[in-house]
Amino acid sequence: MKLNYRQKLYFYILVIFLIFFNGGIFSVAAIQNSKNIKAQQENLLIQNNIVLQQIISDVEVVYSSRPQSIPLIIKQHGARQKANGILIQVETDSQEYIYSSFDSQISFVGSDPTKINYKIDTVNGEKTFLAFSKLPQPFDNYNVITGFSMQAVFDDWRDTIRVVVALSVIFSSIISVVLYISLNQLTKPLMAISRAASKFGEGNYSVRIREMSKDELGDTARNFNLMAERITNQMDNLESMANDKQRLIDDISHEMRTPLTAIRGYVHYLQTAKLTEEEYYNTLNIIDRQADRMQKLSEGVLSFTRLRNENADRTTVVNLADLLNDIAKAYSIKAQRDNIYLSVKCPSYLEIKGDRLLFESLIGNLVDNALNACADTAIKRVSVTAHSRADKTVVQIEDTGIGMSKETLENIHKPFFRADKSRSRRRGGAGLGAALCKEIADMYNIDIKYTSRLGSGTTVSLIFTT
């Protein structure tokens, strides 16, 4: 059948529009999916480093005294990681298996032992990120393969394709009907739509169509703008999710430092001090409690974003004196190491309500900052006090450290901000502590006030409304 000019024009315009529109949407979705997979891989590489550091730390504890216990330590560590959804396979260079939580043998052909090798493969019916690593000397005869599930990323991609296809079919059908009925009137405006779709497909997501009428053409323009707005919002949400995941990894690394410091300090204490049986038992209890705190911290930080969007625990009663004394015990080894006098003064009847773990993280970070500030000063004193005032409970952390400038006080709650970068690196700071404190404080409407002057120390006041 011979087509007339109007029909040719109709099909030409329709085909061009569908190519640009659908090509743009699928290109955007594919690019975003590629970015998500890359971001997830980077995050999982960081997690892999954390797992390796934990294995190395556990093995180092027994290497010099009980090297024959290394396989048992690795198996215990692997069982704990499996409970957290992380699969581990450990073998020697002679392919002697030490431990594996995979259902079948995992191998890396041609793996370079000088660097971390990784790939995405199907394991146990799920898309899994696999990383091959060789432990550093003197444990370099151990090879570690870790597995992290990436099935959720691929499931999200399939769901996105379904949504994009449905939107494409619906929107394309609407355009076809409107174009056919109103071709003579819509020729010029449709050119504008085609140009907008072309720019959108090229990556200009801010482009919108001016609504010139209230008829079908106006509806088409409004639908296009609504679609563009939704796609833009979806892309922003995906980018925000990727940033949140990266931030969670940073938070975990920062928060794990506190119990690790306590555990390493008390282990050194056990190795060097002559203790009575009661002192030995009490020290082991402290180490066990800090290990349990590490597990709870990882779970708490991982759910941190969710807690911010939900109703926080505001009913659990926390004895403030017990909380402050536990924090002082956790940091006592660090204080003794740097010859810092750390004191706590709090009435036994004071209580606050909320999540004890988050409060411990809030006050613990501030105490840790105070100890770091006093490390290189002549007068070394950190005091933690608490008192009630009217309907408020006030906790103050006062130090005789180096103090902070006005600029530092203005930027202290910004993530990754560090006033003295060289000093922070020596102390292992990541610039997240004060930002985490601010987020926890905002969650419970706690007012944080800083009073500081360079060379004169700092006082941090936490004001709880009872």
C-alpha cells in the first residue's frame, strides 16, 4: 500500500521519536546500572580489606605463641563471617584447604598474587563478587577468597528494565494516538518534543518542554516533563544510595577502631603484666565485651540510615553513671599509654532514655577526641562530668589539649573535616567522629556546645532534654 505524505510524515516522526526516546531511557538506565555495579565493587573491595585485616589481626595474636592454632582461628573467623553473609575460602600455596564456606571449590585462574584479583560470578545460584587475596608476610603462604552477594544489584536492574519498558510502551502509545489525530496541528510542537527527547538522550536531564496549550499537545508536554522529572529523581536516588553505602563503610571503619583499640590494649596488658586469677578473668571479660561491642557496632552502623528515617528508641532507660564508667574503662589503656589522667564524675541516679549503643558511640567519640587533643600537651587531663539542671541533663567532656580555632569550630561537624591533617593521620582519624556525633545528637534532639581556644583546651557540653 502506497503511503501518502501525511502518513509518511507520521511514521517518520514517530520512528525518530521512539528511537531517541527509548534509546535515551535505556542508555541512561544502562549507564546508571554500570555505575551502580562499579560503586558496589569499590564498596565490596573496602569490605574485603576489612575482612582481611580482621583475619590478619586474629592470626597475629597466636602466631608467635601458638602457630598451630592458626587454622582453628581461621575457621572460627570464617564461621563468624558466614553468619554475616560473607563467604570465605582459605588455602595454602600448596592448595591445602584450611577452611571454606562455599558449597564448591572456588578458583582464580592466572591470579596475580601481588594484588587483589576480583570477578563477578554465579555462586550458590546468586551473582557473587569474588576477591582473591594473598595475606602479607609472614602469612603469605595463605590465600584468601571472599565472596559477597551482589544479587540485589542485578535484581534491581531487572526491575528497572521492567519499569522502563512499561513506561516506554505506555508513553509511546499515547504519542502515537495523539500524533495521528492531531498531525496537522502538532507538526511544529512535535519537533520541539523530538529535540527535547534528543537532548534528554544525550544526557541533558534538565531539559523540559514548555506547555503551550491545554489540549492533547499540552498533555503530551506535561507527561514528558513528568517522566523526565521521575527519571531524574530516580537517578538522584540511586546516586544517593551509592553515596550512603560508601558512607556506611567509612562509618564502620571509624567505629570499629574504638573496641579494637581497647582489645589490643588489654591483650598487651595480659601479655606483659603479672596478674592474679581474678584480674586475669576480669580483663578477659572486658575483652569479650569489646568484641561483642564490635559486632553490635557493625549492626548498628549498618542500620544507621534506617534509624534516621524511623522512630528512634526513646523509651529504654540508660543509667548515665554506668555508661560513663564503661566508656572510661574502654579508653583507660589509651589514656595510660599517653600518661593522660582520665576521670569520671556522675551521680548514680542520673538516667537518660534512648539507644545505649548510640549514646556510647556519641560520648566515646568525644572522649577519644579529647584524649587525642591531650596527647602532645604538657598538662594531660580529661574529665567527664554529668549533672542535672532543671529539666535537662548535662554531660561535659573537658580536656587540657591543644584547643580549636574558630574555623575548626565552624566546620567540626562536616564529614571528613580535619583541622590538623598530619596529626589526624598519626592518630588514625578519618574526620567522621564529630559528624557522627552530630547525627546521633540530632536524632535525640541533644544540643552540642563547644567551648574552645587554641592552647587552652576544649569543653564539649551535651544537653539532654528529659
